[in-house]
Amino acid sequence: MKKIILLLLTVVLCFVTVGCEKTPIYDSSAADISTVVSEEQSQPEPLKLPDSVVKTDVPGLYSFINEIKDVTVMVNASVSGDVIRFEFMTPGLNMTSVKIVLYSLTEDKITGEVSLPESAWSIGELDGGGFYTVSLIDDEISFYDKNGKETHHKEAVKSNMSWSYATISPDGKYMLYNRAIDGRLVMYEISTGIETEINNEPGTYIPFSYKDGFFFVRSYESGIFKVSTQKREIESIYNKGNPNLITSSYAIGDFNSYFSIVPLEDPENAKMTALHEERENPVAASENFFATTVSDGGANTLRFYNIKDSTVSPAISIDGYIQKILFIGEDFALIVSSDIDFESISYYLYDLSETTSYNDIVISKADESVLMEEIIPEWKGDARLISLAEEMFEKYNVRVFFNYGDIDTEAFNYSSEKADEEVIYEKMQILDEFLEYFPDGMMDEIGLGHGTWIYLCGALRDTETDRNISALATKQFKHPLIIADVTFSEEVFKETMVHEISHLIDSCVDFKWLNGWFNLLPEDISGKAYFNSYYNTTDNAYTPYNNGANEVWFYDNYSRTFPTEDRAQIFSKMYFSYTEGELTEEFKKYENLKEKARFYSVMLRSSFESCKNAENLPWETLFGDIDENEFSWVME
């Protein structure tokens, strides 16, 4: 899932570099790395509400009046024992700065702080109450104790490949990362620096937890997997639908007015229970509870479901924008809320045991025929829109949705608004004309026989970063899905559509072609070509905008964020070259960019039956005769 103006995916929007003296870089020939991780595992005393709380009118809900004064656009939080780790994130021009505040509920005070400069980091728990930080840009790993003191720092030595996402096991021994350049999962042994490539299909794999010798990872396209630290193998554990929420215990999603509750340790024992309210979204879970929210303007309705007892709490209302819900043991939930303008933050502690008016609910064995039954929104409203949508579906097997709410964008962490019907009709006409660019049957192939879906809406916004975007490519059940904002100009809309379709194409081609794309680059720059961060778009090296200091291999600096964005930018410019009847100035001037365009053309001919025997394909028109064997040297 890629965006034209995007920040990092939320599961790894974390950070580092500390304001304290660093220990020497770890000698990989020294003793076991686990010696730097605290092994204090004494059983903590049962947590009690701190003295700083103030009872509200809602039974069980307390206002948490603490010493923390930070106010930022985004707040994350996690808990280890009695210590809450707050992460206050402030997006900068290209990346994010972070302040970590450690707060002890037992002592009812701040016990440590760590300030992190603008960067892109992953952060998570270590045994004994500490935490780690992984630099996704500088390839550095740091360990901290529960008071925020750095205990270990290491510059990782890798095979000149950068990480998209990374997670470290709580014992500090292993890191699993998604290699950005080819989408492979790699196990990294921290003490020795030994890397083991996992035999997985390339893609975007997001490690999200670790338990009992297994890393758990998510792919939005393929489902949920686990990877053994010992066998170094990947195993699929759930691929039925795309759940809203995944924790170390459960995958929870809402399907057809039901919640599906899949225990990751026993996925065959999946449960289901009915939603209490339309658009109810699961946002947090613990061993026995999960929490849901329903947003309504400037307020949120919260409910807490008890999986073990088959009960649900009464609805409670919290003003503002819910930033985080965090379960603290099985007794409390932390609720962090900010006002609409992000000028103030409110903290609450919800005592789950004080809420006596739980209502009984039915939690039954999951019925896949009910949960996974495909419900296709009906076309309704303006007759012109319906007629054009039917025509496009008949011609291209592309189903266009245009009524507000046809697709729940919030399930993908985006908000949207109702768009003007006249604007939608104009963009649908443009889309109909644009789809003629592809040969008969190609869009059906891109949809893998299930059909491609396109949802047209207004004011598409990333709810995690609070940024407007023009579109995103993802998946809705078995359908490739593009969600696009129609309020952008005609030119931006066209460029957005070809850009996002390129991302869908990436999921259809064989890995050898994605790897071949990387092999096009000279060896001396191949390992440092891509930033692997949507933030880092300021370096113009190897682009036309570097005043001739480097050979040009990228159309612009955005092309250098990820290989998939590189291909999307090239394909987009190939489209505009075709519509304008001449190559863009960049294609005219730089042979390496033309070579990439020719490679893309060969890749499409080799990957799609609709392209293999076509005499002339639109994107090839201005790039001369295409020899399907001319890149055999790249594919070796």
C-alpha cells in the first residue's frame, strides 16, 4: 500500500538516539548478547490506581492527572510491569522527532525521559522492563533499561540492504526485518551479526510481536505468519480476510456486522460476536479483553468486550480524538485523547473491575460462511453515475464505487468525506478514458480474476499522520482496491491512477522481475540507492536535480524512497509520454531512465497474457522496438 504523499506505516513509527552517554559499541566476538538485557523477572505487585487520579461521572473512569506536559500530533504508549512508556511524536519536514517519557504507576511519577531527533525507528519491549530502538535509516540498535538509560548500542553490519520494518525478540538475541529492496524477511542474530534469509514470497511483511520463540508478522496481501527463531522458517497461520487489529494474542476484525476473534496460538478456534453499533472499530486487545471505538464528530464511544466471560461494558463517551487505548494487565485500560486541534491531551484510567453493569453477549464458533460472505455495495443515486459504472464494469471488470461509505476507509486507517456528484462524474469519465490505455483483459488479470475495485471519495486523509493523500492501493478481501480522492486536479488524478495501478501490478509479477529491477542499478550504488522511508525525500543524488554530480538513475527523489515507488514513477511518466505524443524531457535526456522504461515494458509482456502477443502496447510507443530478451543479463 503506497501513497503519493505518505509517512511511515504506524506499526513502526518509532525512533531513537538518546541524550545520555553511550556505552562502547558491542564487540560481536564477546559473550552472549543476552547479558545486556535485564533478566529481572520477579512477580510485580498487583497494580492499584495511583493517587493522582480523579473520579469522573462515569463508573470506573478516572481522569489521570500526571506530570506529563507534552502535546504532540501523535501519542503512542506501551506498558511493562508498572511502567507506562509514552511516545510523543512530532512530524517534521521529512521525518519525526520523538520524546519518550517513562511513568511508574506504582510511584506515580516520571522515572525517565529520552529525546529522539528526527528519524524513522522501530521500538519495542525487552525482558525486565527495558526497551529497544532500531534505526531503520542508520541501521543501529540500542537497548535501554526501564528508566531510559542506554545499556547497549550496536551498529548492525548487513548485506548492504536496508530495512523496511524490524522487531527484536524480548531477550535481545534476534531481530527479524523486512528487507526493503526485495521484500524478503531476514533473521538477524544480534550477537554474531549472522543473517538468515527466510524463504518467503517477496512483499511487505510487518513484524508486530514475538512470543515463545516465534516472531509474528503481517502481510496486508497474504495474511498473518509466524517465523521460528530456531528453524528460520515462515508458517502461515491466518489468511481469511484482513483483520482490523492484530496483537500477540488475537487477530480481530469486523466482517458483515460481526467481530471475528482469532487466537493466534489456535487459529482454528476462531470465535465471532455481533457488533453493538455500526462502524464499531476494534482498536486494542489484551489476553481477555478488546476495546472498540465509534467516532462521532468530536467525541468517541468506547466499549470493552470481555472474551473470557462473554460480556461487554456499557458505552462510555470520551471527548476529542482517541490517540491510544492500552490495557494494563487485566484490571485497567489507559485512554489517551487529544482535542481536535491537538492543543491539549487528556489521560484516563478505566478500572474494568468497577464496571459492574456488563451485558451478556453471545460469543460462538466462527462461521466463515457468514463472516466471509462477500457483500458488494449497490450502485445507487445519480443515474449517470450508475450507467457509467455498469459500462466500465462490463468493459474492464473494474467495479467503481462512488457513494459515501461504500468502502470503510477507516478500516485502513484513513478518513474520507462525501464528494460532489458532479466532480465524481467528471473523474469517472477520465477514469473510463484512462482504462483504455490497458489492453483488453489486462485489468482483469491485475484483479487476479476477481475484478479490481476503485472507490472514489473526497478529502482522503491518513488518520495516523493527519495528512491528506491523493490515493492508496490496498486489498478488500480478494479484490485489489484503489481508494482515490476526486478533489484533486485532472492531471493529478490521472497520474495517481497509473501510479497506484503500478503498485497493483507489482503484486502480480514474479519476484525475479522485482529483483531484476534492482539489478539494473550499477553495483556501486545498488545498496544505497533507496531511502526506504517516505519521509526521506530530500536527497537528489542520482536524479536530474543534482546538478550533474551523479549519473542519473531515478526520475526524482521520491523514486528513491522504495523500489515500488521507483517503478510507479517510471510507469506514470511513460503514460504521460504516450498521452502527450513525445517523451518527457527526462526520458529524452537520460538513457538510464529509458532503460528502466524498456525493462518495465518487457516485464509487462512477460507477466500478462493480455500483453504477450500484442502488436503494439501504448507505453512502448515512444521507446522503440522492444526485444523480450534484451534484459536476459539482468535476470541471471
